[in-house]
Amino acid sequence: MDARKERYGAKDLDALFDGGTKLIAVRGKKAQTFDLKKGEYDRAAFEKAVLGPTGNLRAPTMRMGKTWLVGYGDETYAEVFGA
């Protein structure tokens, strides 16, 4: 997917993250983890974590297996990628 060519907003999130089990949203040094499998999370907090000020999906966004990573943070990336 190329976010420069296709925009993803709040209405697209369920379909986009379907099949994922965990989402880690990073903003600066703060990381939030959402359990997508159970779906027991605050929808407003979830949207705030994954959508930017324009209402579109934040970058970078990547999928590794069934885990999604949204945003960038050195510490979180080192933890997730084992660097």
C-alpha cells in the first residue's frame, strides 16, 4: 500500500487492520498497544493513536505477520526489530 496514492481514514480502519492481532502505535517516546484480536479497546483512543491531524493513517505504518506498527520511535523499533 502506498499512502501517498491512497488515503486511509477512520472508516477504513476495521478493514485495514482485519486479521491483525496486535497494533503498536508510537508517538515520540510513548507507545500504546492495542489487542486487535479481542477488540476490547477505546475506539476514540485507537483512532487518535493511528490517525494524524489530517484524519488519515499516520506514517510509517507497517505489518509484520499479524502485528501492525504505526508511527516511529527509536526505542520501540529497537524492541520490535531486536536491534
